Amino acid sequence: MGWRVTISNGVSLDEHAIRELWSFQLSILRLKPHVSPEKDFEEFASLCRQGQRILRIWGEHGQLCGSIVPLLYDGSFQGQPYRLLVPEFFFLTPEVRGRTVAIWAWARCLFPLLVPKRGVRLFVGGIGYPAGALTLDRFLSPVWLYGDPSAPSLASHVLEWIVEHMAGQDWDPHSQQVHMATVPPRPTEVWLARSQRHALYRRYVERCPRWQEGWALPQVTEFSGSKLARSVSRQFLRRWWKHRLP
């Protein structure tokens, strides 16, 4: 059996399919002891049913090894309309990371959502751990974290919207961090050493030193098709050159 990719509207998924997605998430992240699994599933299912293009990737043996539930929110600030794309539950297992099928599936799922109406500014982000921020930065730099003084006024407004509408009671106004229901996977020493070279990671850790305990920051970047095209081209050229080396 080869790789299999499906893109589904959330309202068409039955409980079994959503539980499969939820179990896949929990194979990567751990629920904190105080979190009720059934309550977490209900919140997970509610978000899934809002998704218009839910991506699932199955591996060669029929196992689920990739998912993303993109959610769209529209708003305006000082007369400027904007759209926020939140890539919820974006997970890939090691065997699919970097494969052509994952890149193709990601593009097929998200690109139709990345074409806003004329005059609408498009942002991508949400609440996430450092790995999510670094992924955004890799393709759509710069990434702004909540409270960054360098963030443009519209980006700052979107970050405030994320706090108000997505963090809810999990927002700690004193630390300006979100108390997540999950704990991220323990990072390897290699990943930590590589991440330390990124200014964004160092900024993130300075603002949220307890992220490995399940605290996270709102983060956002502004989408630009030309910026994404340049980033993707650089990634492919880097890989091509690397494979050419003896």
C-alpha cells in the first residue's frame, strides 16, 4: 500500500474519523494530568467540524502519519479587512517529514485558502510552541510573538484577537503566556542546539522559558505569495545542492 492523502470538510467526518485524528495528536503531544480526555476530545471535535479542508496523510501500512486542520477567521482593524489562517493540529511523523508527498499534500490543502479577496491582508498563525514558530519563520519570515514591540499595528491587533478568541481562560495576563492542555514532545539535544542559532527561538525562550512544561505564545506572520515562492525556491535549491555534493 502506498501513501494516501485525503482532504475533507469537517462536517463530513464522523466521530470515528475525528477520534482517529485526536488519537494521532496524542501520539505526539501528551495531555496534562488535570485535563479531562473527554472534554479535550469535545473541544478538538468542535474545531475539526469548523475546518473546510482537513488534511490526513496515511502511510504505506495504512497508519495515520500527517494531519492539519486549517481554520479561517475574518476581521478588520481601522478599516483594513484581514483574514487569519490558523493551521491547527499540524503534525507529521518522522517518516513523512521532508517527503514529496507531504509537501504536495500541504500545498494542495492550504493554497486554496491562501487567496484572499482583493484588498484583504492575510495572516497565518495561532498559539504554538517554538517548533511552530520556526516553521512559520522558515517560509514566511518575519514572525511576531505576542508583545513584540517591532510588530506592526495590524499584526499586534491580530495577536490580541488570538488571545481574546483562542486562548480564553488559559491566558495568563501576568506572564502573557498560554497554559496549554498538552505538553510537547521532549526535544533532542541536536534540535535544541540547532534551534539556538535562530534569533526567533532565543526570543521565544526568553519570553516563555517554560515551554517544555506546556506553556506557549501567540505567534503570527503576514502571508505573501512572492515571499513564500522565494522561500520554497531556496529550500528546493538547498536540497538539490546538498544531494549533488559527494
